[in-house]
Amino acid sequence: MSTRKYRLGQSRHADDLDRPDSYAREGKAQSKRRQQSAERLLTDIEDHDAASMLTLPDPAPWMHLEEATLIQRHSQWVDLELADRSILRASLAGKLKGVKLVVGDRVRYSPVPIEYVESNLPQVQVVAIMPRHTLLKRGGIDDREPWQLICANADELWVCAAVVDPPLRPGILERAQTLALAAGLTFRIVVTKRDRASVKDTLPELDALREQDLSILETSAAKGAGLEPLQTLLKDRTVVLVGHSGVGKSTLVNALLPDAKVKTGDMSKYGTGRQTTTAARWLPTPYGGTLIDTPGIRTLSVRGFDRSLLAQVFPEFPGDWIEDPTGLDPFDDNLDLDYPERLQSLQRLWEEMGERNPNQSSYK
Ligand SMILES: Nc1nc2c(ncn2[C@@H]2O[C@H](COP(=O)(O)OP(=O)(O)OP(=O)(O)O)[C@@H](O)[C@H]2O)c(=O)[nH]1
Ligand SMILES: [Mg+2]
């Protein structure tokens, strides 16, 4: 038996999906049992309906107040970045307590409390959340939480994938692309640790993705190579970095923003499942704009996302395959696929999207 511990944000189920070697679909009966136990749970839990969780109270009465950006959540207060980029600690007005706030949220705050706050808490009070331009989320880890929010109002998602340690696997890249499309973010792939492979190695793992005209940027933070294009792209943009633990997100942040001095890990912890970065970090850049460093993820669940997104992720396949890819055998000689693993990947994401959370009232 595996003794690996699963932490918040990591479900055993989702973990398996990115590892073709250990990937085995659960049988129908098993899946049914899981659904039933989830339905039983439904009665004990508060209303986490997907739509209501993402609905924000109307900010109209508070538009005369100053706007700020939420950059970190604590249990009883939040940190705000003000227009001059200084940081202020604030508590939340009562009516916001049920709202899922996330890094990047634009809020309105009152310098004096509009309702009673305990004296040991910040007297500055967040009273409204502005509508979000974009909302990056992934499928929830269990049936209680339909979505896990990653950040609000970002412009781009850069998924980091290392050449080795951990190994380069396209699965997470396709997942990240799906989440970026759903959220309306520009998607780029940042290959890290390029120095760990020979220059002659063309990284054939990425060939299928290269054919899709995706933006792929190869970097080595260790050698300072390939960083300039990233710095140019960062100008006046809010960019969120995601990727497995240990791929080098924080090391890349430090190379791009020498003043950031973000904590990075050493290789000894690789495979232990422990992350070096434990909460999303909001990092203003000297190029204008912001980088958001996030904790390493095991995988990005697409559970409950709209299957129509797959047409954009897998444009090389005909529409009827996207509609239902289940009957196809990727290794069937008649299909003669250049990249059969792409079809496998489509099948996996398609199945996973159909696993609706019992609390999701709607896809999307
Ligand atoms: N050779 C080489 N090693 C690198 C490079 N970038 C990062 N590393 C190493 O990879 C390890 C992990 O780096 P981190 O930056 O902590 O990884 P992370 O993605 O932030 O990890 P989490 O915070 O756990 O999600 C460290 O030992 C780094 O020194 C690189 O460009 N080349
Ligand atoms: Mg990190």
C-alpha cells in the first residue's frame, strides 16, 4: 500500500490521471458507489453550488471607496495591495464571509470599519468585490468543493514543465491549456531546466504541442538563458505560473525578478510530495504587471469543465471524435495517428470532464 499523504489540493484520484503507468480507470460499479456516497454527503454540507460560490454581492453601493487588490488570504484577514503598491492588512465585512475570495481579486475597502470588528483585527474593512475579468479555477479535490480557485483577474497562464526532475509529460500541459481557455487567459508553456538536456536534444515530447502552434519558451534559470522573452511578455501583464512541485517556478521567478527572493527547494525533496512554495505569492515586477508564483500541484483536475473546450485543445481531431472519443483505439493502425498519446489524452480529459460534482448545478 502506498503511504503517500494527500494534502489539500491533491486528490488521490486526480493524481493517477497524469501517470499513464499507474492509470487505471475505475470500474462502473466503483464509480457508482463513489457517486452514491457523494450524494449522501450532500445533505450534511452547506450550499457550495458552483454558481452561487462564484456569484459576488453587488458592489454598487461601495463604488465611492478606494480599490485595492487582494494578494493573500489569512484565516481572519487579508493582505491588500493599494494603488501605490503598498500593502495593507484588512478584515472582511460580514456579508463577504461566505464568498470565496482569491488572490488577484479587486476589492473596495473602507479605512474605518463599517460594522463591528474585534479590536485585535484590522479595522480597515473590505466591503465589496469587483466583478472578475477572468477567474482561473480547477476541478475540486472532492465532492464538497466543486472548484478550487487559483487566481482572479490574471491575463496569462504560464505552465512550467521541467526537462527532467520531474520528467516532462505533456498531460499537465494539456490540462493547463484547458483551464486557461476556460478562464480566458493567454496560455504559454515555459520549459524549465533546459540546461539539464543537451542542446542537441530537441525535446520530442513536445512535438505534438509544437504542431498546435502553442507558445513554448525554453529557459534555464540556472544559466540565465531564455529569460529576456519572458521579461518582455511580462510587461503590464498579470501572469500566473503553475506546474508540478519542483519544476523550478520559484527559481524562475527569482531569475526574472532578482528582488523577489522567493524561497526555492532543493532536489532532495523531489518526490516527497512536499512543496517549497505553500501559498500563492503576488510579486510586482519592475516591467509593470505582476507575477503570481503558486504552490506546486499534483495535477490540474478538469472535472466538471465544459467538453466543448476540447475542440480547441485538440484541433487536430475531427468534431465527432471530440463529441465522443470513447470508442476509438489510439493505437489502431487504421487511424494512423502521428501522436496516439494525444488521443489517449483527449479520452482521459473527456471522461474526467463528465464526472460531475454532485454540487455542480451547471457545467462551466
Ligand atoms: N539545473 C537546473 N536546476 C534548476 C533550474 N531551475 C530550478 N532548478 C532546481 O529545481 C529545484 C526546485 O526548484 P523550485 O524553484 O523550488 O521549484 P518550484 O517549482 O518552485 O517548487 P514548489 O514551490 O514546490 O512548487 C531546485 O533545486 C532548483 O535549484 C534550472 O534552470 N536548471
Ligand atoms: Mg516554488
